[in-house]
Amino acid sequence: MSGSYFNVLLLLLIALASFGFSPGTILRQLSSNAGSSKQSAPEKWNENGRDEEYPWCFTGRLWFRPAIVRIPSDSNPSAPRPPPSVSILNLFGFTIGGTVALEYDTSPVGPYKEYVTMGAVVSKRGALGQWGSRLYVSTQVAEDVCKDVWGVPAIVANINFVEEETDDEQSLSVEAAPDKYDTSTKQRINVRGWSNTRVLNEDELEEKPIGSLPVFWTPTIKALWAPFVPLPARSDNDEDDALPLHRLRLSASALRLKLCTQSPSEKLGIPIGIGLVVDNVLIEISRQHGEL
């Protein structure tokens, strides 16, 4: 596994996406600022969590494939980009992005599909993260709960996960990718070979997922943050750029690496030919826990 791939894989796992890099220091620091900033979800949305500290949870399976992508161009006003307070880490104009496809069997609003175009490795105030340029969901109620509860700028799309593999025996591939520059047209997204994400049999799916691995999440910019760099104290000048912060906790029953090579394209970048499949994943979300 290359260093770049491992770093991005780490960002995903440490809670979707974190492997335990002693997040206690940061959590204590953020807790001192959380106080009145903690918010409750609107009552109409179901709090389906298994833990009082994490009132929302999602179960299902996911596929993540990293890719080498260009950073957003300043000359293209329609290109999605993180806020100015968030820096994109790049080398000669390229960074690590990729594709995350998720199928939720359970959620606060029932089953639905999700597809995230990962845009760049980013940093803010010493924290290292992975920013998603666009997040698509398959149902209107999923878009509503994302926006109303967490402030996620989700977009409804026609998302289809095809169980069968392609003719050339690719294990997983993106057959139709969304256009991240187009927000006026309902996008069509096809992922083929989805049967490869179903690693466990029915009996194994009944077993409790293990892990409880922590990560930070700033939903308003669709970014996950690795909690292994102590954050400096916030200053008064930082308030305008503050991002609501939540804790995520990831558990799973099975992880597999899959070969999933695919030709480079404008929409996908240069896909790295190895992806990660996670089955019986449990993603738990806390209430707002401070700001980044």
C-alpha cells in the first residue's frame, strides 16, 4: 500500500472515516468550548442511536476508492471548493480525492444510497482532513435530514448500485459519475459490481460490529478530520470561519481490499486501482461538539 493511499484510507476509516491516535487531548479541548453550541435536532427527525452520546446511527456497507485529482481551478467559478479558512494540500496542482459509495440499510430516515465525490486532502488549524466536493443521496427525505439536522449540503440524484460486475471482471467501478460542476440538473450515478460489497452472510450480519473508532466531522463542508493533531486555542478572529464540529464513531464486521482499476476521466480523476469495501458498517454521530 502506498503512503498516499494509506493516509487517505486512514482518514476514511477513522470514521467512516480514524484509527486511535489518542484523540482525548482534542476532545477535552473542544469540550471546553462546546457548552452552549451543542444543538438538538428538529423533533420531526428520528433519533435512532444506540448510545446517548451518539443519538443518530447508520448501518450498511460502503466502498471507497481513492484517486489522484486536480485541485479546484480559480478560473472556474462553478467549481466546488472549501472555504478560505481551509487549505488544500497538493503537489503541483494535484491532491488525493476519490469516490465513496454507501448503501444504508438503516438510518434516521430509513434505507437510502449515498455517493460522495471526495475533492482533496485539506488542513485547518493543524488538523488534517478529507474534504468532499459533492454529496449525493437517493431520496428527498435523506436530503432533508442532512440539511435540517447537520447542515450537510446534500443533493438528490438518481443513484443505482448494480449488483453484477462488468464484462471485463472489474470488481467495482463507476459506470456513470456525476458532474460536480452541474447543480441544476438531477445527476445520474451508476456503480457496478455492488455484490462485491456484500462480504458477510446473513448469520454474520447479525453479529455486533466491532471497532468504535473515532473521527471528527464538519458536516457543513462535508469533511472528515483525523484527531491526532492537537488544535490551537481559537482566537476572536476565528469566529467568522468557525465550522460546526461533530464526533463520529465507526464500527464494522468486515473489511476487504478490492482490485477496481478504471480508466482516468475528467469526472473521476486518476483512480487508484485498489479500493476498500466495508460490510456491516455502523456509523454513529454525536450532537455538535464544539467548532473547528
